[in-house]
Amino acid sequence: MLSPKISIIIPLYNRSNLILETLDSVIIQTTKNFQCIIIDDHSTDNSFALVQNYIKNDKRFILKKRISKIKGAPKCRNEGIDSAISNYIMFLDSDDLLDPICLEQRLVFIEQVLNKDFYVFKVALFNPENYQAHFLCGNMNVKNDLDGFINYTGGWHTSSTVFRKNFLKNNHYFDEEAQSWQDVEFHIRALLKTKNYLKFITSQPDVYVRIADHSRISNTNWSYQKIFQRINSISKIEAILSFEDKKKYQKQIFLFYFRYLEFSARNLNLVEYSNLKYFSKLKNRVFTKSEFVMIKYLDLQNFLQRKNYRQIGSIVYRIIRLFYSKQLAFPQKKIKLKQAILIKARFRQYN
């Protein structure tokens, strides 16, 4: 049996309603010489049994339960990296889909320019109601990719990249403490570690990422732990930047902290809000006049919500958004595809 050319790593947790569709998209790949590693995060539904039955006659698939006591997708992906036997590794979420030509397209591009540490390809967002993709996920057109990730004007999805296995195993694993924004932190570390990568801007989107309502940011579903994880990821990104980059991105990093502290100010108690404010290094920082106003706004919002003056808090919220709307808007724009991709038609074509 030939050694597989590429390994696909899928973290799995309670996806019994979606995982088989994801694996179907792997099975119909035009390139058959692959390894697919599914690391189950100790699902509490029947996801593990479903996958076990699905792959029982196909040796290209490996199903394992997470070994470590550390829970989460980052740890599952890291255990998948350690199990991979291919020279190249890519990551796929358990509710997303590969285009039938995904592996073939990626390997053809890679073989044209060997010896890069990683390669970046286009990924599209799809609507699960009609299985149509109208927008790209991320923006690869920016010249400075570090700038794109931090300024939120560029960047790419976890499934966009194919890594050389040796690059990952040489101390470039996912941060296992990060339960939020781990893909952004992971790719920023990669960009700081190497310039030896290539983006295939002319490639066709070959992974389809499911648009899910539960993933959208709102002011009502952010717990202390969730906000802490997001702020912790930003803090780790800030810590690995050079002195020059910290100065360059100081304003943007402040805005990231501010956005998530705003959720805590409007929803958490004083102790939790103060802890997050202190942890984000904003408590004793020297602010610009604009930043000082924004921090005082956070303090006022937390006071108003604790006193149950939510109507006044809403008015204050509208005022600050009116004056700082341009600063606070996430600048990243979805790039519309010239023509929608009809995913089910693509799958029927190759079945």
C-alpha cells in the first residue's frame, strides 16, 4: 500500500447529525491516496459509534478517542498531528465539507512548488439551508498577512492551510489552553515563525464552511469563561509580537480587548468584569484621550447593568456606538463569489 500523500485531521464532538455528511465528502475525493484521522473528544452522543461503523472497511480512516485529559478541538488536532503519517497535513471541522477535487487540486499546486512550510487555499462559506456558497471565508488578497490577521482585513480559515508535517511537529502545535480564537493565534504564530509559505490566490474554493447561527457574536451569550478565553488568546498574540509590531498594532489590540470587555461590562458582575479588565492589561495602561473615554464607558456600562438601569445603559451604548462606529466595526468584508457554488450539484457530479 502506498504511503498517503496527505492527512486530514478532524476533531469530533457530538456531531452525530453532521459527521457522516462530512465523511461522505472525504470518501468521494478524486484523489484516493489520503489518510483521514478523526479524534473524538469523548462525545456524549452516538458520534463515535456512527463513525466507527462508517469506516470499518476502509483502512484510510483512523478513529481514536482523545487520550489527554485536556478537552477541546486544539488538543484533538494536536493528537491528530502526532498520528499523521503523510508528508502534508490539513484540518477539517466535523460539520464542514470538502469539494470533490479538494485534495487533488491542493496536491497539484503543492507539487509545483515544493519545500514550503505551508500553503494557503481558498475556502467558501455555505448556507446549510440550500447548500449554496456565495462568499469566500477570509481574504487572501492582502499583501501583509500578519497585518491582515491583526487588523481583521485578511486572514484565512483553519481548513485553508496545508502544512508540511515536519513544520508542525517542530514545535508548532495548537495552543491547548485556547478554546476560542485558537485558529487565529495558531496562524499568527506560523506567520511569525516562517516566511516560507505560499498562497494560491487563483485556486477555486475547495472547502465549504457551514454558516451557523450559534457562532454569531451577540451581547447575551458570552459567559465569563468564554470572554476570558478570547481575551487570553489576544493576550498571547500580543505577547509573541516583536516590540515594533506591538507599537504598530497597539490601537488594534486595544480595540480587540475593548470589544470583548464590552460584553463583560454589559453582562457580568463587578468582580468578573474587573478581573477581565485587569487580565487584559488595560487597568494601568496609559490611554489616548479616545481610549480613556471608551474605558470609562465600560465602567459606566458595568455600573448601570449592576444597578439594573438597562434602559439608560442602552442609551449610553447607542451614544458610544454613534461616535466610535468606524473604530468599533470589524473591518473584514466577505468577498462575494462571481458565481454561487451549488454544492450538492458538485457532489452529484462526482458520485
